[in-house]
Amino acid sequence: MAAGSIEGTVFYQADSKRPWRYARYYVKQPKTGELGEAVVALRAKALTDAARAPPTVVVDQQNFQFLPETVAIRRGDSVKFTNSDQATHNVQASSDIVSFNANMAGGGEHTVRFDRAGGLSQPAKVGCVFHSNMRAWIFVFDHPWYQVTPASGKFRVADVPAGMYELEMVHPAGELRWRKRVEIKPGETLRIDIRVSPDDKM
């Protein structure tokens, strides 16, 4: 099967007249604007891989925060929530793709398997009923062509079957959304940078 790749960097372009209060958390270099914890994905057909061993991703509760805050997984994968704080925490979500609610004492854990995909449009928003400022997002895909950007804002999606796609980006904490139609060509790497600003608020 002929395949190609797509790579680039997500940037946030600040506007002094419309300050973004979350910039200090996700934009480590304000002068250049590389955006971390953005979910970049292709809109693609579901892909079944019977030989794949679904992994378990760990999301810790530490210093009254979910770490990491944004997670992207594939349908059938699991998330193990752990609690590194002394305080009792809770993990709960209620969405079209999953529903759970569990209390966790310090040192406790709770594992959830995600059997339904919601893509970029329907993430599972996770909270703690005891500490309302705690939040996390779990994005579940039915294909492997997605990535959460590190602090560098960089992404690379490889082994994509050649064809036309919608390349999409969502930053859930910042409520930013972007999309563009792209063509993946056999044996080639498409380079595209994603630039968002307050104009791209959901």
C-alpha cells in the first residue's frame, strides 16, 4: 500500500488585545509560539488491526493536576488513573463514548478501557468531583494517525495511505480548533505548519 507522511509544528499567534490566559501553560516560548498539548489528527476511515496489542496509558493525579492533561489513544486502549497525592481524588466522565465514576485514595488507581471512538469531536472530559479545577481530556480514535504535541509543538504522522484528508487540530484547554484539506502522496512527506490565534476559538 502506497503511503506518505505529514509533519509540522503548531504555533499560537498571540494578540495583545485578546490575551489568552492559558498561554503561560502551553506556550513555553512566547516569542515563537510553539503550542504544546494540541491534538493533531487526520480524519480517516476506521482501521481494524487484530494483531495489535492495546496498550495502557497512565494518567497520574499529582499536585492536584492530571498529568498528562491531554491524552490521545486508539479504540480498545486503556487508561490507568493513578493518585500520587495524599488527598483523596476522583475520576469521573460521562460522555457518548464512555462513562465512569470512581474515588481514589492516595496511592490508589483505577483503569478504564475505551471501546468507543469519538475522534476530535467527542473527547471524554475527565474531572474530579472533589477538586473542580482538575480536568483532563481523553481523545479516542479508530485509526493510528494522530498525535498530541509536546512543548515543541511538533507533530509527525507516518505511514498514511496516499489520498485526500482533512487535517485537524484541537486544543481542548484553550478551546482552539483548526482544519485544512491536505493530500498525502506516496513516498513523500508533506510539511505543514498550523498557526492558530484567538480567531480560531471554538
